[in-house]
Amino acid sequence: MSTEFNGRIEVQVVPHYLEDQSAPDENRFAFAYTVDIVNRGERGARLIDRHWVIVDGAGSTREVRGEGVVGEQPHLAPGQRFRYTSWVVIETPVGSMQGSYGMHDESGTRFEAPIPPFTLAVPGFLN
């Protein structure tokens, strides 16, 4: 689990290998990741967009940008939590992800909430 706290938004990510969705002989390794986003600030904030940097074990980098998460642009009141699960496929048994959420607070000020780096790894691969 990874945690990042920027004074306003705390992001925690827990990845899980999806063996039944993977095909190692075809260089297809699928992972789910569950994200908890908590507003620790004094103002509400809305998640507007996302930016992910995905790196596989061969060093190939892919960037993903888009509006919201899982079809939503959640508003988080102070103290409120939003949790979602998504997935990614990479071509190696180990990789990493990190990024940021573009947020607007109630005054309309845009800020970035960093998503801490986390490892994607087939169980037992890094032991």
C-alpha cells in the first residue's frame, strides 16, 4: 500500500494481481488496484481529471489522461472518502504506476493531488 498526503488530499493505493485475467505466455499481466481518496482539508474538493504514468519491467512507459475516475467526478467534503477499483494490463510480471488527480476546491482553485508510486508484481516474482 502506498500513501501520499499533500495537506488536503490523501491517496492510498492497494494493487492485486488478476491471475484469471492474465496470460503470461502472451505477455499479458493484469492487475486491479483499489484507490482510497480522503479529503483531509478544510474545504470540499472535486476530482476533475486523472494522469497515470505506467511503467512495465522492460522500461516501457505509457501515460493515461482522462476525465474523472470510473466515469465519475466525485466531490469530497472535508473528511469524506471516495473508493474505487480499476485495472491495468502490462506486458511484464512487474511494473509500477504513479500519477496525480487534478482537483478543484470550493473556491475554484485547481490543485494536483499526487498519487504515490506503487508496484505491480505477480505474487512471488520479487521474492
